[in-house]
Amino acid sequence: MRRITHALAALGLATAALTAMGTGSAGAADGSWANCPSGAVCIYPQNQNPAVSPTDVYYSYGAHNLSNQYGNHWVLNNQTGGAHAHLCRGSGGADCVYDIPAQNGVYYDLGPINSITLDRP
């Protein structure tokens, strides 16, 4: 029972963080979300929670190699039209391990992640 209580508390905190993260800019006239422009995938500084100001913004489809990204970061996929983003262990988009659907985000340890892909729907 204690495990369930802890799991529910963690879920509540994650939900509150996502809600707070999106509150300031969700529904902005320009389509931005937490200062991530519409059509982009954004990475935020390590341990910035909630996500406020991205350090990396990607617009073009394909693989993008990452460097000097360690620890937990918010990665928001604010692409339109159902485009996905993937976090990959290898460079050049190899060995992808996490799928982020459009209009979703994840708080993820980017230490083992070496690239991110933006994929057409």
C-alpha cells in the first residue's frame, strides 16, 4: 500500500509540474509552449523545473547530435501535424530509446543520449 501511495504522489507531482509548465504560455497566440516555438522541439537546461527557457531549439527533420547534455532535462515536442521526436543513444539518430509524440514532453536523463531526431508523421 505504501508503494501505491508513493507512486500516486509522484504522479501527482509530475502532473502538477506539467500543468505549471504549460500554464504561462499554453494557448499562446503564436502556438508556443513554455517558450518553445510552434513547430519546434526544445531542450531546457539541466534540472530547470518547470521548463521556462530552452537552451536548444530544433526545427528541421532528421537527426541532431547532442553535446554536453547531462542529467535531467525537459524535452518538449511542440511540432505540429503529429510529428514525433526520438531520444537516441547513438549519434546520427541510431539506437533510439524514447518516442515523444507531438505536443508532449518528457523529463529525461540526457547523459546516455547522444542525438535527437525529429520525424515526419
